[in-house]
Amino acid sequence: MTKILSRSPRRRLELHRLVLERDGWRCQLCGSMQHLQMHHLKFRSQAGSDEEPNLITLCAECPERTHRSSSRYEYGGCS
């Protein structure tokens, strides 16, 4: 498990790179390699951490679709 405090911009970029590399530079829902972003599996507002195991790579389309689905990150992906 990689723990990087994300308070400094430099550390945040390092964590982002680690998560992208771990996830193969692809959205973990639809497989896209375009417009990738890092997202929390468990929201910070629900005591989710900024540590690598709680982060996932998603494209710009997938988070909005997951928020509309009944179960977070359990839908068919982007079309």
C-alpha cells in the first residue's frame, strides 16, 4: 500500500501517477484512455482516505454515469 499525503501539489501528482500506472492508464469501468481522472472509491465525506487503495482511475464520462446509477461503480460503463 502506498501512502502519500496529498496536501502538497507535488505529492498529489505523484499519487495520481501511481494510481494511473497501477490501473494501466485506463478507465477501470469502460477501458477508455481519454480524459482520465482519479476518483475515490469511498467518498472523503464518508471517511474515505486519500490513500492508493481508495483511489481509482476513471474517464471523465464514467463518474457522472455512476452517480446516476443505483450502485456506485457497478454499471456497464460508457458506450
